[in-house]
Amino acid sequence: MTSTSPHGDPHGHGGHHAHAHAHTTGADADAAADLLDLDAEVLAEHTASITAWLPLKAEPRHIVDLGCGTGAGTFALLARFPDAEVTAVDASADHLRRLREKAEASGVRDRVRTVSADLDAEWPALAAPDLVWASASMHHMADPGRALRKTRELLAPGGLFAVVELAGFPRFLPPDAPEERPGLEERCHRASDRYHAEHVPHRGADWGPKLTAAGFTVEDERTITVRLDGTHSEAVGRYALESLRRLRGTAGESLPAEDLAALDRLLDTEGPESILRRDDLAVRTERTVWAARRPGHQAA
């Protein structure tokens, strides 16, 4: 299993989604982790709104974050549920290290346990959590049905499972940009989507029927539209830069030379056409969350 990323693919992007492959090392692993951190920063309010929406019967005390990445969900859950402890599970040792460092800096290290595990293989012992959170990680599983069944077995009776997925890679540029190659970003997305259809076939799936087939009761589903202009956060430019770098990794080989050259000009941080110099950036995407319950009586 690849670790969680913002956008979801095991190569180049490591996946937004943009997850880093479990075996990625060096500069690319750092870039993937940086992108996860930027994703968490820019979309923090939307993540918090999802945690506030969850249809919980009682405040959870033990939470598991499956495919935690560098901790976007972990820290949102710790903030939302101040009496809870979170077990953060990921295949990337680098991501878990960053998560622990952030927990230490935030003063919540005693509320976080990290577990290194490949969930396509043997699952670790994770007790019986009241809430399991999986953001942008389920679609990376080799056998999602197995992962959903394992999650149901893991949960305490009556416990809740929140599956959060992004609807593809975020958009950042206006449709008529850049001036010399209007529509460049959409063409990059179409090329990347073809790549993902082959390599990450479960991305964009409807998880409702899959959850039901795994024995869950789907209690609610919500789609959140993200529309943030570049003034929302100074991190938007860096987020766009790192995201388009990852997009180039999955789309680059399919692009015509003129598009690739235009994309590289946007990614040249020293050049006059650098995406960091643009004042018309925005973040446009959607997140869908499914809230599914394991049948049974929840202990008081």
C-alpha cells in the first residue's frame, strides 16, 4: 500500500491524489511529504469541517488513522476530540517520522502512537477503535474489499468508519492560462487520468456500495466543494507548484512538446513565468466522505 497523499497515485505524485510510494526514498520522498504538509495546511478548514460533521454517537476515545501520511487527519482528529488518542498507520517511515516531530512540537506526542505497516500485507494489532479514519488511502489498496472487511473487523461494535476521497487532482490555474497554451492544466489532467485509470483503478470509486458489501451500514455521505483563491493562504502558490510537479510525473510522457515546455516554464521557480509569480491562482477540488458504521451495540 502506498501511504496517504493529498492526491492519490503511486508514482511521480506519489499520488493527489499525490501519495508517495512506500519505497520512495531521497528527494522524491521529501517532495511527496512536503506536498502532504502543504495539502494539510491549505485544506485544514475543510478537513476540520469533515471531522465536525461525522455522525458519532459518542466522543471517540481511540481513533485509528489508516494511511495517515504526515498527519493531516491525525491532527484534525486530535483537535476535534481532545480526550482521544490516535494510532497513526502508514507504510512510509519518513511520513511517520514527520508526524511524530509535529506531534512533539504541538505538545500532543503523548496522544499519538505511530505504527508502520503495509495494509496490503499483514495488519498490525490495533485494538478496537471507536473511529477509523481513512483519507485518500483506500483507493491505493491492492484489494479494497479486503481492506474494508479488515477495517470492519478492527472496529469496536457500533464504531464509525470515515472514508474521505478527493475527486481527482486539484486545479489551480484559470482555464485560459497560460497565455501561450490555454487549457494546459486540463490537458495535463486528462493525460494523468489515463495513467491513473491503469495504475490506480480504484481512484474515484463510489465507496458506498463497497462499504455495504463489506458489512457496514452507510449512514451518510457528503461532498464538500473546495474553492479557495490565492489570498486564502501564502501556501497556495507552493501547493500549486508541488502539485503540478507531481502531475508532470504522471502526465509528462503523454503531453505534446509544446505543452510540456509550457508546463516546465510554470515549474521553473527562477523564470519569469513561474507559477509562484502568478496572482490568479485558486484551489478547486471536491472531497467526498462516507460515514459507515459497524453494526452492533456501542459500549458506553
